[in-house]
Amino acid sequence: MKVLWIEFRRSPLLLVLPLLVAVDLASIFGRSRWWIGVWPQASAAAQIPALFFAPIAAAAAAWAVGRSLRRGIAEQRETAARAGWRIEAAQFTATLAHVLIAYVLGAAAAAAVTVPEGGPGFLWPGYLLLGASTIVACTAIGHAVGRLSTSAIAAPVICGLACFVAIGALGSPDQLGFYVLSGSPARKLSESALLSHLALALFLAAFAVLGPSVFRRKSGLRTAAAPARAAGLAAITAVFASLVALVSAGPVQVDRENTGTPLCSSGAPRVCLWPEDRTYLPEVTAMVKRLDAIPQDWIKMPQTFHEAGLRPWSEASANDFEIIEGNLWFVSPNLAGAIMRDSIPMRCEQWREDSLERLSAATFEIQTWLEFRANGPNERKGIHGGPPGVDFAAIEKISKEGEPAQKAWVDQRLNVIEETPCA
């Protein structure tokens, strides 16, 4: 413990620990704040700093361990009473501790701001463990390379850049999954993928501590005994095995099965959300009430609007909405689509090809008008595209006209849909 405390105080990260905490908080709160009040989203936001901390930890570990190769220190270690792996473990743990302290403080801040609106629950530990495993893995790589390298400058730079590039190129959620960018309640971390990440981090850490006993470079360590070399070789083998398991584990996030009771609004039509998304219930309920208040007889409101993932996929659930990064404009197309499905029955299995463009434009214009009505005074944002010739500004303008003018505008498009001939 005394050696660990000495290494902790001598670490270059001790002086920049306040800066690490500032980077952590900037990564969590500077990127966005829509996640506040949603426990799984807050958990995913809390692991984002691992993207920055992992390369920093790799560089710092390579630099710190390189000090023992400098003149005078290697000789002292050669005559030290303690086993070489214990000294390695102390150096590795000291570097890792500084980064994890900043990481945990950021997670605590994310939890603190989520408590008032988050309701029952807490941070999902899987996301925090995923970020921690990435930090541990890069720290271990930096430590091992720093010990086996002859350069005290190139090794930290190369390790930091290599970890940064590797995480950016291969670490996305749809690849090896070293990080996630959001934590929808409808998704969860794959247990097999998380375990493979934790195993890789653990075995890389073991290799960082025991690896020098295998390569036995003149590194300030006494010649290792056969058991130590065997342990080092076992750690190397385990690293390769865990890499294979990581590649075979599949996506890091998978669909979450709904085994509980959704959170639903009162009255009809209802809105049902994942309980973790409770902070959005008043706003989505207000959107549905705006749609229900439209005085046009052709509109048939569904009895319940569901958030995606609450019920198994079917034709009825095709328009279940998803709350993407807190932007409720992404909810309105699904609300409008559900109304269109129930209100305008499909007369034809196929339509005449020469009428498809006109039919598509009329349908899209009505649906977009419903989106504007759902959002009321909220400005349109985050949604782009549509059939050629659709004028969003004109649709927004008509959505703010009097009800008779809006009904006449909608009736024109309903007539287009009704008069489109079947194939």
C-alpha cells in the first residue's frame, strides 16, 4: 500500500486531476442536456468521458512506467525486496486511479441532476462498467508498451494516439462497442458483450503487470521465476481469447424486453411510455391532446399511443414512437402516422404508377400538417426531407390559420387521395 501511495503522488495525473474532472463535466454537460431526468440516458451520458479518458490514461501510463527505465531507477528496482509484478501493479493502479476518480465524479454529477426528475431507479451500472473497461484496457496497453519500449517520449504519444484512433475507428456501438452515444429505455447492454469487454480489460491489465516477466527486457526487473513467466503467458493467451469473444459477442446494445407495467396517461386517448421516460409524459400527452382537439370528422384517434419497444412488433406497432435525444419532433411523425393509418383506409393494393407522385405528396402534406398541429408552438427541428415539391413553410403557415381554412386545405388533399385510381 505504501508503494501504491508513493506512485499515486508521483503520477503526472495528480497535478491535472482537476482538469480531468473539468473535461469529464464538459463531456457530459457540454455535449447536450436532454438526457437529464432519464436514468438510462444519464448512464450513457456518464460513460461518454471514457472516450477522452482512455487515450489520456494510455499516454500517462506509458510515461509513468517509463520513469523506471531512467538512469538510476532501474538499478534500484533491480535490488528491491518486493516482487517485480507488485511494483508494476502499483504503478498501473496509481495511473488508473486518477482517471477513475474523475470518471466516478462525473457519474455522480450526472446522477445528482437526474434525481429530481428521474423518479424511481438509479444509474444503470452496465454503461458505467463499459466506460470503465475501455479506460482500463487503454491504461493497460499504455503501461505494457511503456515498459517494453526504449523511448520515454514516443511511447506515450503513440499509445495515446493509437487508443484514440482505435476507439474512433472500431469502437462505435455497431462495431466493437467500446462506447455508446445514447441509452434508450427500449435498449439495454448485451450481457455477453459487456462481459467480453470486462474480460478483455481484466486480461490486458494482467498482461500489463505480468508481461515484462515474459519478455524479460532489461527493464529494472529481476529475472522472473518460472511461475511468473507462466502467469504472463497465460495472460497473453487470455487476451487473445477475450478478443475472439468480443468479436463474437455481437452488438453491445440489444432490444430490451418489456416485463413491467408501462407509464400511461389518464383519459383517452392515452400515451404509454417506458417508466424511465416519465419526464416526457406531460409533453407527449399535450401533443396527443392537440391532435384530439382538431375539429375534423375524418380523423379517428387511436385509443393508445405507445413508445417503441413496449409491445412486440406488428403492423399495429409500426407507428410506435421513439424519443430520440429528447427531440419531440421525432415523436410527431409516428403520432401522425398512427392517425393516418386508422383514418384513411387503403383502398388499393397497388396504385397507378402515373398517379403515385401526386398521391404521395398529398399524403405527406396531410401527415406533415398533423405534425405541426401536434407540436403547436414548438418550432420544427431535426426532421428533413420529403417528396419533391412539398413546401414545409406553406404547411406550417396553414397549420396556424383558422379551422375553416385548414379544413378546406385538408379536404383538397383528401380528395386527391380518394380520387387516385387503383392499378
